[in-house]
Amino acid sequence: MLTPGSELVLVPEKAVAGGSMLARHDGRVVLVRGAIPGERILARIERVARDVVHGAVVDVIEPHSDRREPLVDPACGGNTFAHIAYKRQLTLKADIIADAFARIARVVLPNPIEVAPSPERGYRMRARFHVRGQRVGFYRESTHHLCDAATSGQLQPSAIQTVHAIAGLLAGDESAEEVLAIELAENIAGDARAIHVELRDERTAERLASSVETSALTGLSWSVPSDARTRVVLGSPYVMDSLDIRPLGGSSPGEIGPPPQGFGEPGPIRIRRHVRAFFQGNRYLLSELVQRVLALVADGPVIDLYAGVGLFAVSLASTRRDDVVAVEADAVSALDLTANAASCERPFLSHHVSVEEFLRRSREMQSHTVVLDPPRTGLSREAASGLRACRPRRIVYVSCDVATLARDVQGFVQAGYRLGDIHAFDLFPNTAHVETIAVLDRD
């Protein structure tokens, strides 16, 4: 009988969504952290559920040739693949995508998936740091214990230093307990960054305002739970990005080809974003991700759902002659979306409502392409049914969670859509996450 604490010798078969490796023991599925498919390992059982057993590697009996000494802390920042050679990480992520589509969407992908690679260090432009007294960092995997974010390798060293400097302004007395979290946003180049401090009590802000003197920041702001307004201490809470957009034409990530019909002259796209607004996190692959989405959009009008600050909408409006509409419900991101829409060379219409509300008020979209980049949870049932009812010509679905993507794709396929291209980007090296784009066309 399998119980927590017992140990098993296993040979994992494959990687699955979430980053564990699937093995089998006496007919039961065992999901193991820290392994590589094909190697022989000793695993300790951590949890026994009804349908699956969860465990972690305690010893590697016969290591795979792709096993390496981790370059970063595997338990800090979600780096569950840090022990795996980077090229193999990309292969495993492609396998995870194919497996999720086969199991959840019931679709066998006809072609192998190529995952666009990223540098493993310093790629991250956004982060939220937890604060406990005088300590600041990320949560260690599956705990509420802090780990030093520098050991994750995800951020630029100068960004870590700046965060610690701000945290240090309030360290040394009881006010340190008043800091709840610190949010960081950098531009793509890494030469401009804004920090937002979440405080328990606004009285602490007086000390922050009187103490801060740093040239490493372009903006410093704060807020308290009782008042969501952003109060600026230094500079501006906004970061400005400039993307060089060049149309892609081929089916492989990074392949340059002839621009699609209606595509304007490529050039820099300017995006404003608040330090607290959601934005794609990988500085190295951001332009390529946008280029790929633009290349997949069909001729005709475009609707950008879950538009955020307008990354895709601004890029589309700046490079196409067709109408663009953007939809975003989050209050902080919606303000940036409005500003970016107004300053765009070709201004576009933005709606500050939920996707569900927008779709309830919408008519059929038979000539439209819909671009959507929902949160990790994917589409709500109402949003999915509303979008199917609107019957857009094409859907370009950008997802950071392949399991919810596959679930939603299944619903569209059952409603008469045909799954086309799949593209993937390693926006989160050394983690089990992968950004995936799926194209669905109405039959």
C-alpha cells in the first residue's frame, strides 16, 4: 500500500502539464517532481490522492544524459526544470503541449511543435515580491517560505538590488512589518524600472517618501488595501516600451516571410504600462510573440479580448488598415489601454467591460478575427459560449496554460471549428510553463 513517506524505484515515461513526470507503479499513476523521462530514480511519496500519487526524487539511480547541475535554485521561482539540459526542456514542453491536446482536447497534432527558445537568465520584466519582516523574495515551491529571488536567475541583478534597496528603506524597525509586497516592472531594455510598494498602513509612506533617493528608479509608488489608488513618491508609475515589429511569414517561430495582406510598414510600436498592470514577462521573446500573432490574424476586422494594456491591439492597429477593437475589464490595465489607443498612429476603439459582458452585447463576427489572451484559468463558460455564438471567422488563442487551452479548444472543435497552426514560446525558461498559440478557423 502506498502511503506518504514510502519510497519507490521508478522509471518516468513522460512529462505532463504542471512539470511532473508520469511514472507507473502497480497500475497506479505516480507524478514525480525532479525527474527526467527514461532515467531510473528513487522517489518518496508525498501525497496519495484517489486517482494519482504525488512524489519527489530523493535519489537518481541511473541519470539521463540530459540531467545537469541546476544553474538556478529549482525551488525558487518555479524552476522545476532547472535540472534538465535546456534543449531537452524545449522538447519536453513540446511533448506536454501534444499530450494535453491528445488527452484533453481529443486532438492529435499532425506536426511536431517547435518551441522558440529564450536566454535562461535575466529574461523577466515583471515580478511580485513577498515581504516578511525584513526579508523580501519569492515563495519557495509549495510553501509560504521566502527564497532569495536572485537565486531564481530570472531577473536582472540590478533589479534585485533595487528591490532590496527599497525594502531596506523600511527595515530596522517595526515599520518593516507594514510592507505587504513589492511589485517591479522594467522596460525591455532594462534601463528603466518602476516599483510599487503595497503597505498595510499609509503612515509608513511618510518614511518611504522622506527616505528614497535612488537613480536606479524611474518611478516609485505605493498603495494600501483600503484604497486602491496609486500614490506616487518618485517619477512616474509607468514604464514605456518600444517594440520593433516586423511581420513573420513562415510557420516556424522566427521565420521571416512576406507580410500578410493589409500589413503596413514595420516600425517601432510604443506601449505605456503601469507598474501594476499585467504584461507579458519575457523581454527576449516579446517582439517575436507579437510578430507571430500579427502574422496569424486574417484579413478583416480584429477584436482583441483580454487586451491588457493593448500590446496586440496597438501592434495590430499600427500595422493594418482594418478596424481593431480592444476589450479589457481590469481597471489599471484599462487606463493604459485607453492611453495607448489614443496615442496610436491609428487610434482604435477600446471597451472597459468584462469579456462576458462585451460578448453578450455583440452580434455575429463572421468576418472577424478574434485574438484572445485570457488569464491562466482560460475562458469562463459564459465567455466560451458567447464567443462560439458570435461565430468569428478565426480565433487566435494565446495561452500560458496548455491544459485550459486544450479544454477550450475542445469546445470550439465540437462547435465546428478546425484547429490549425500551433506555435509555442519558452517565455519561462527552467519552469514547466510554456506560452502556446492555437489558431482555430470556422468550417
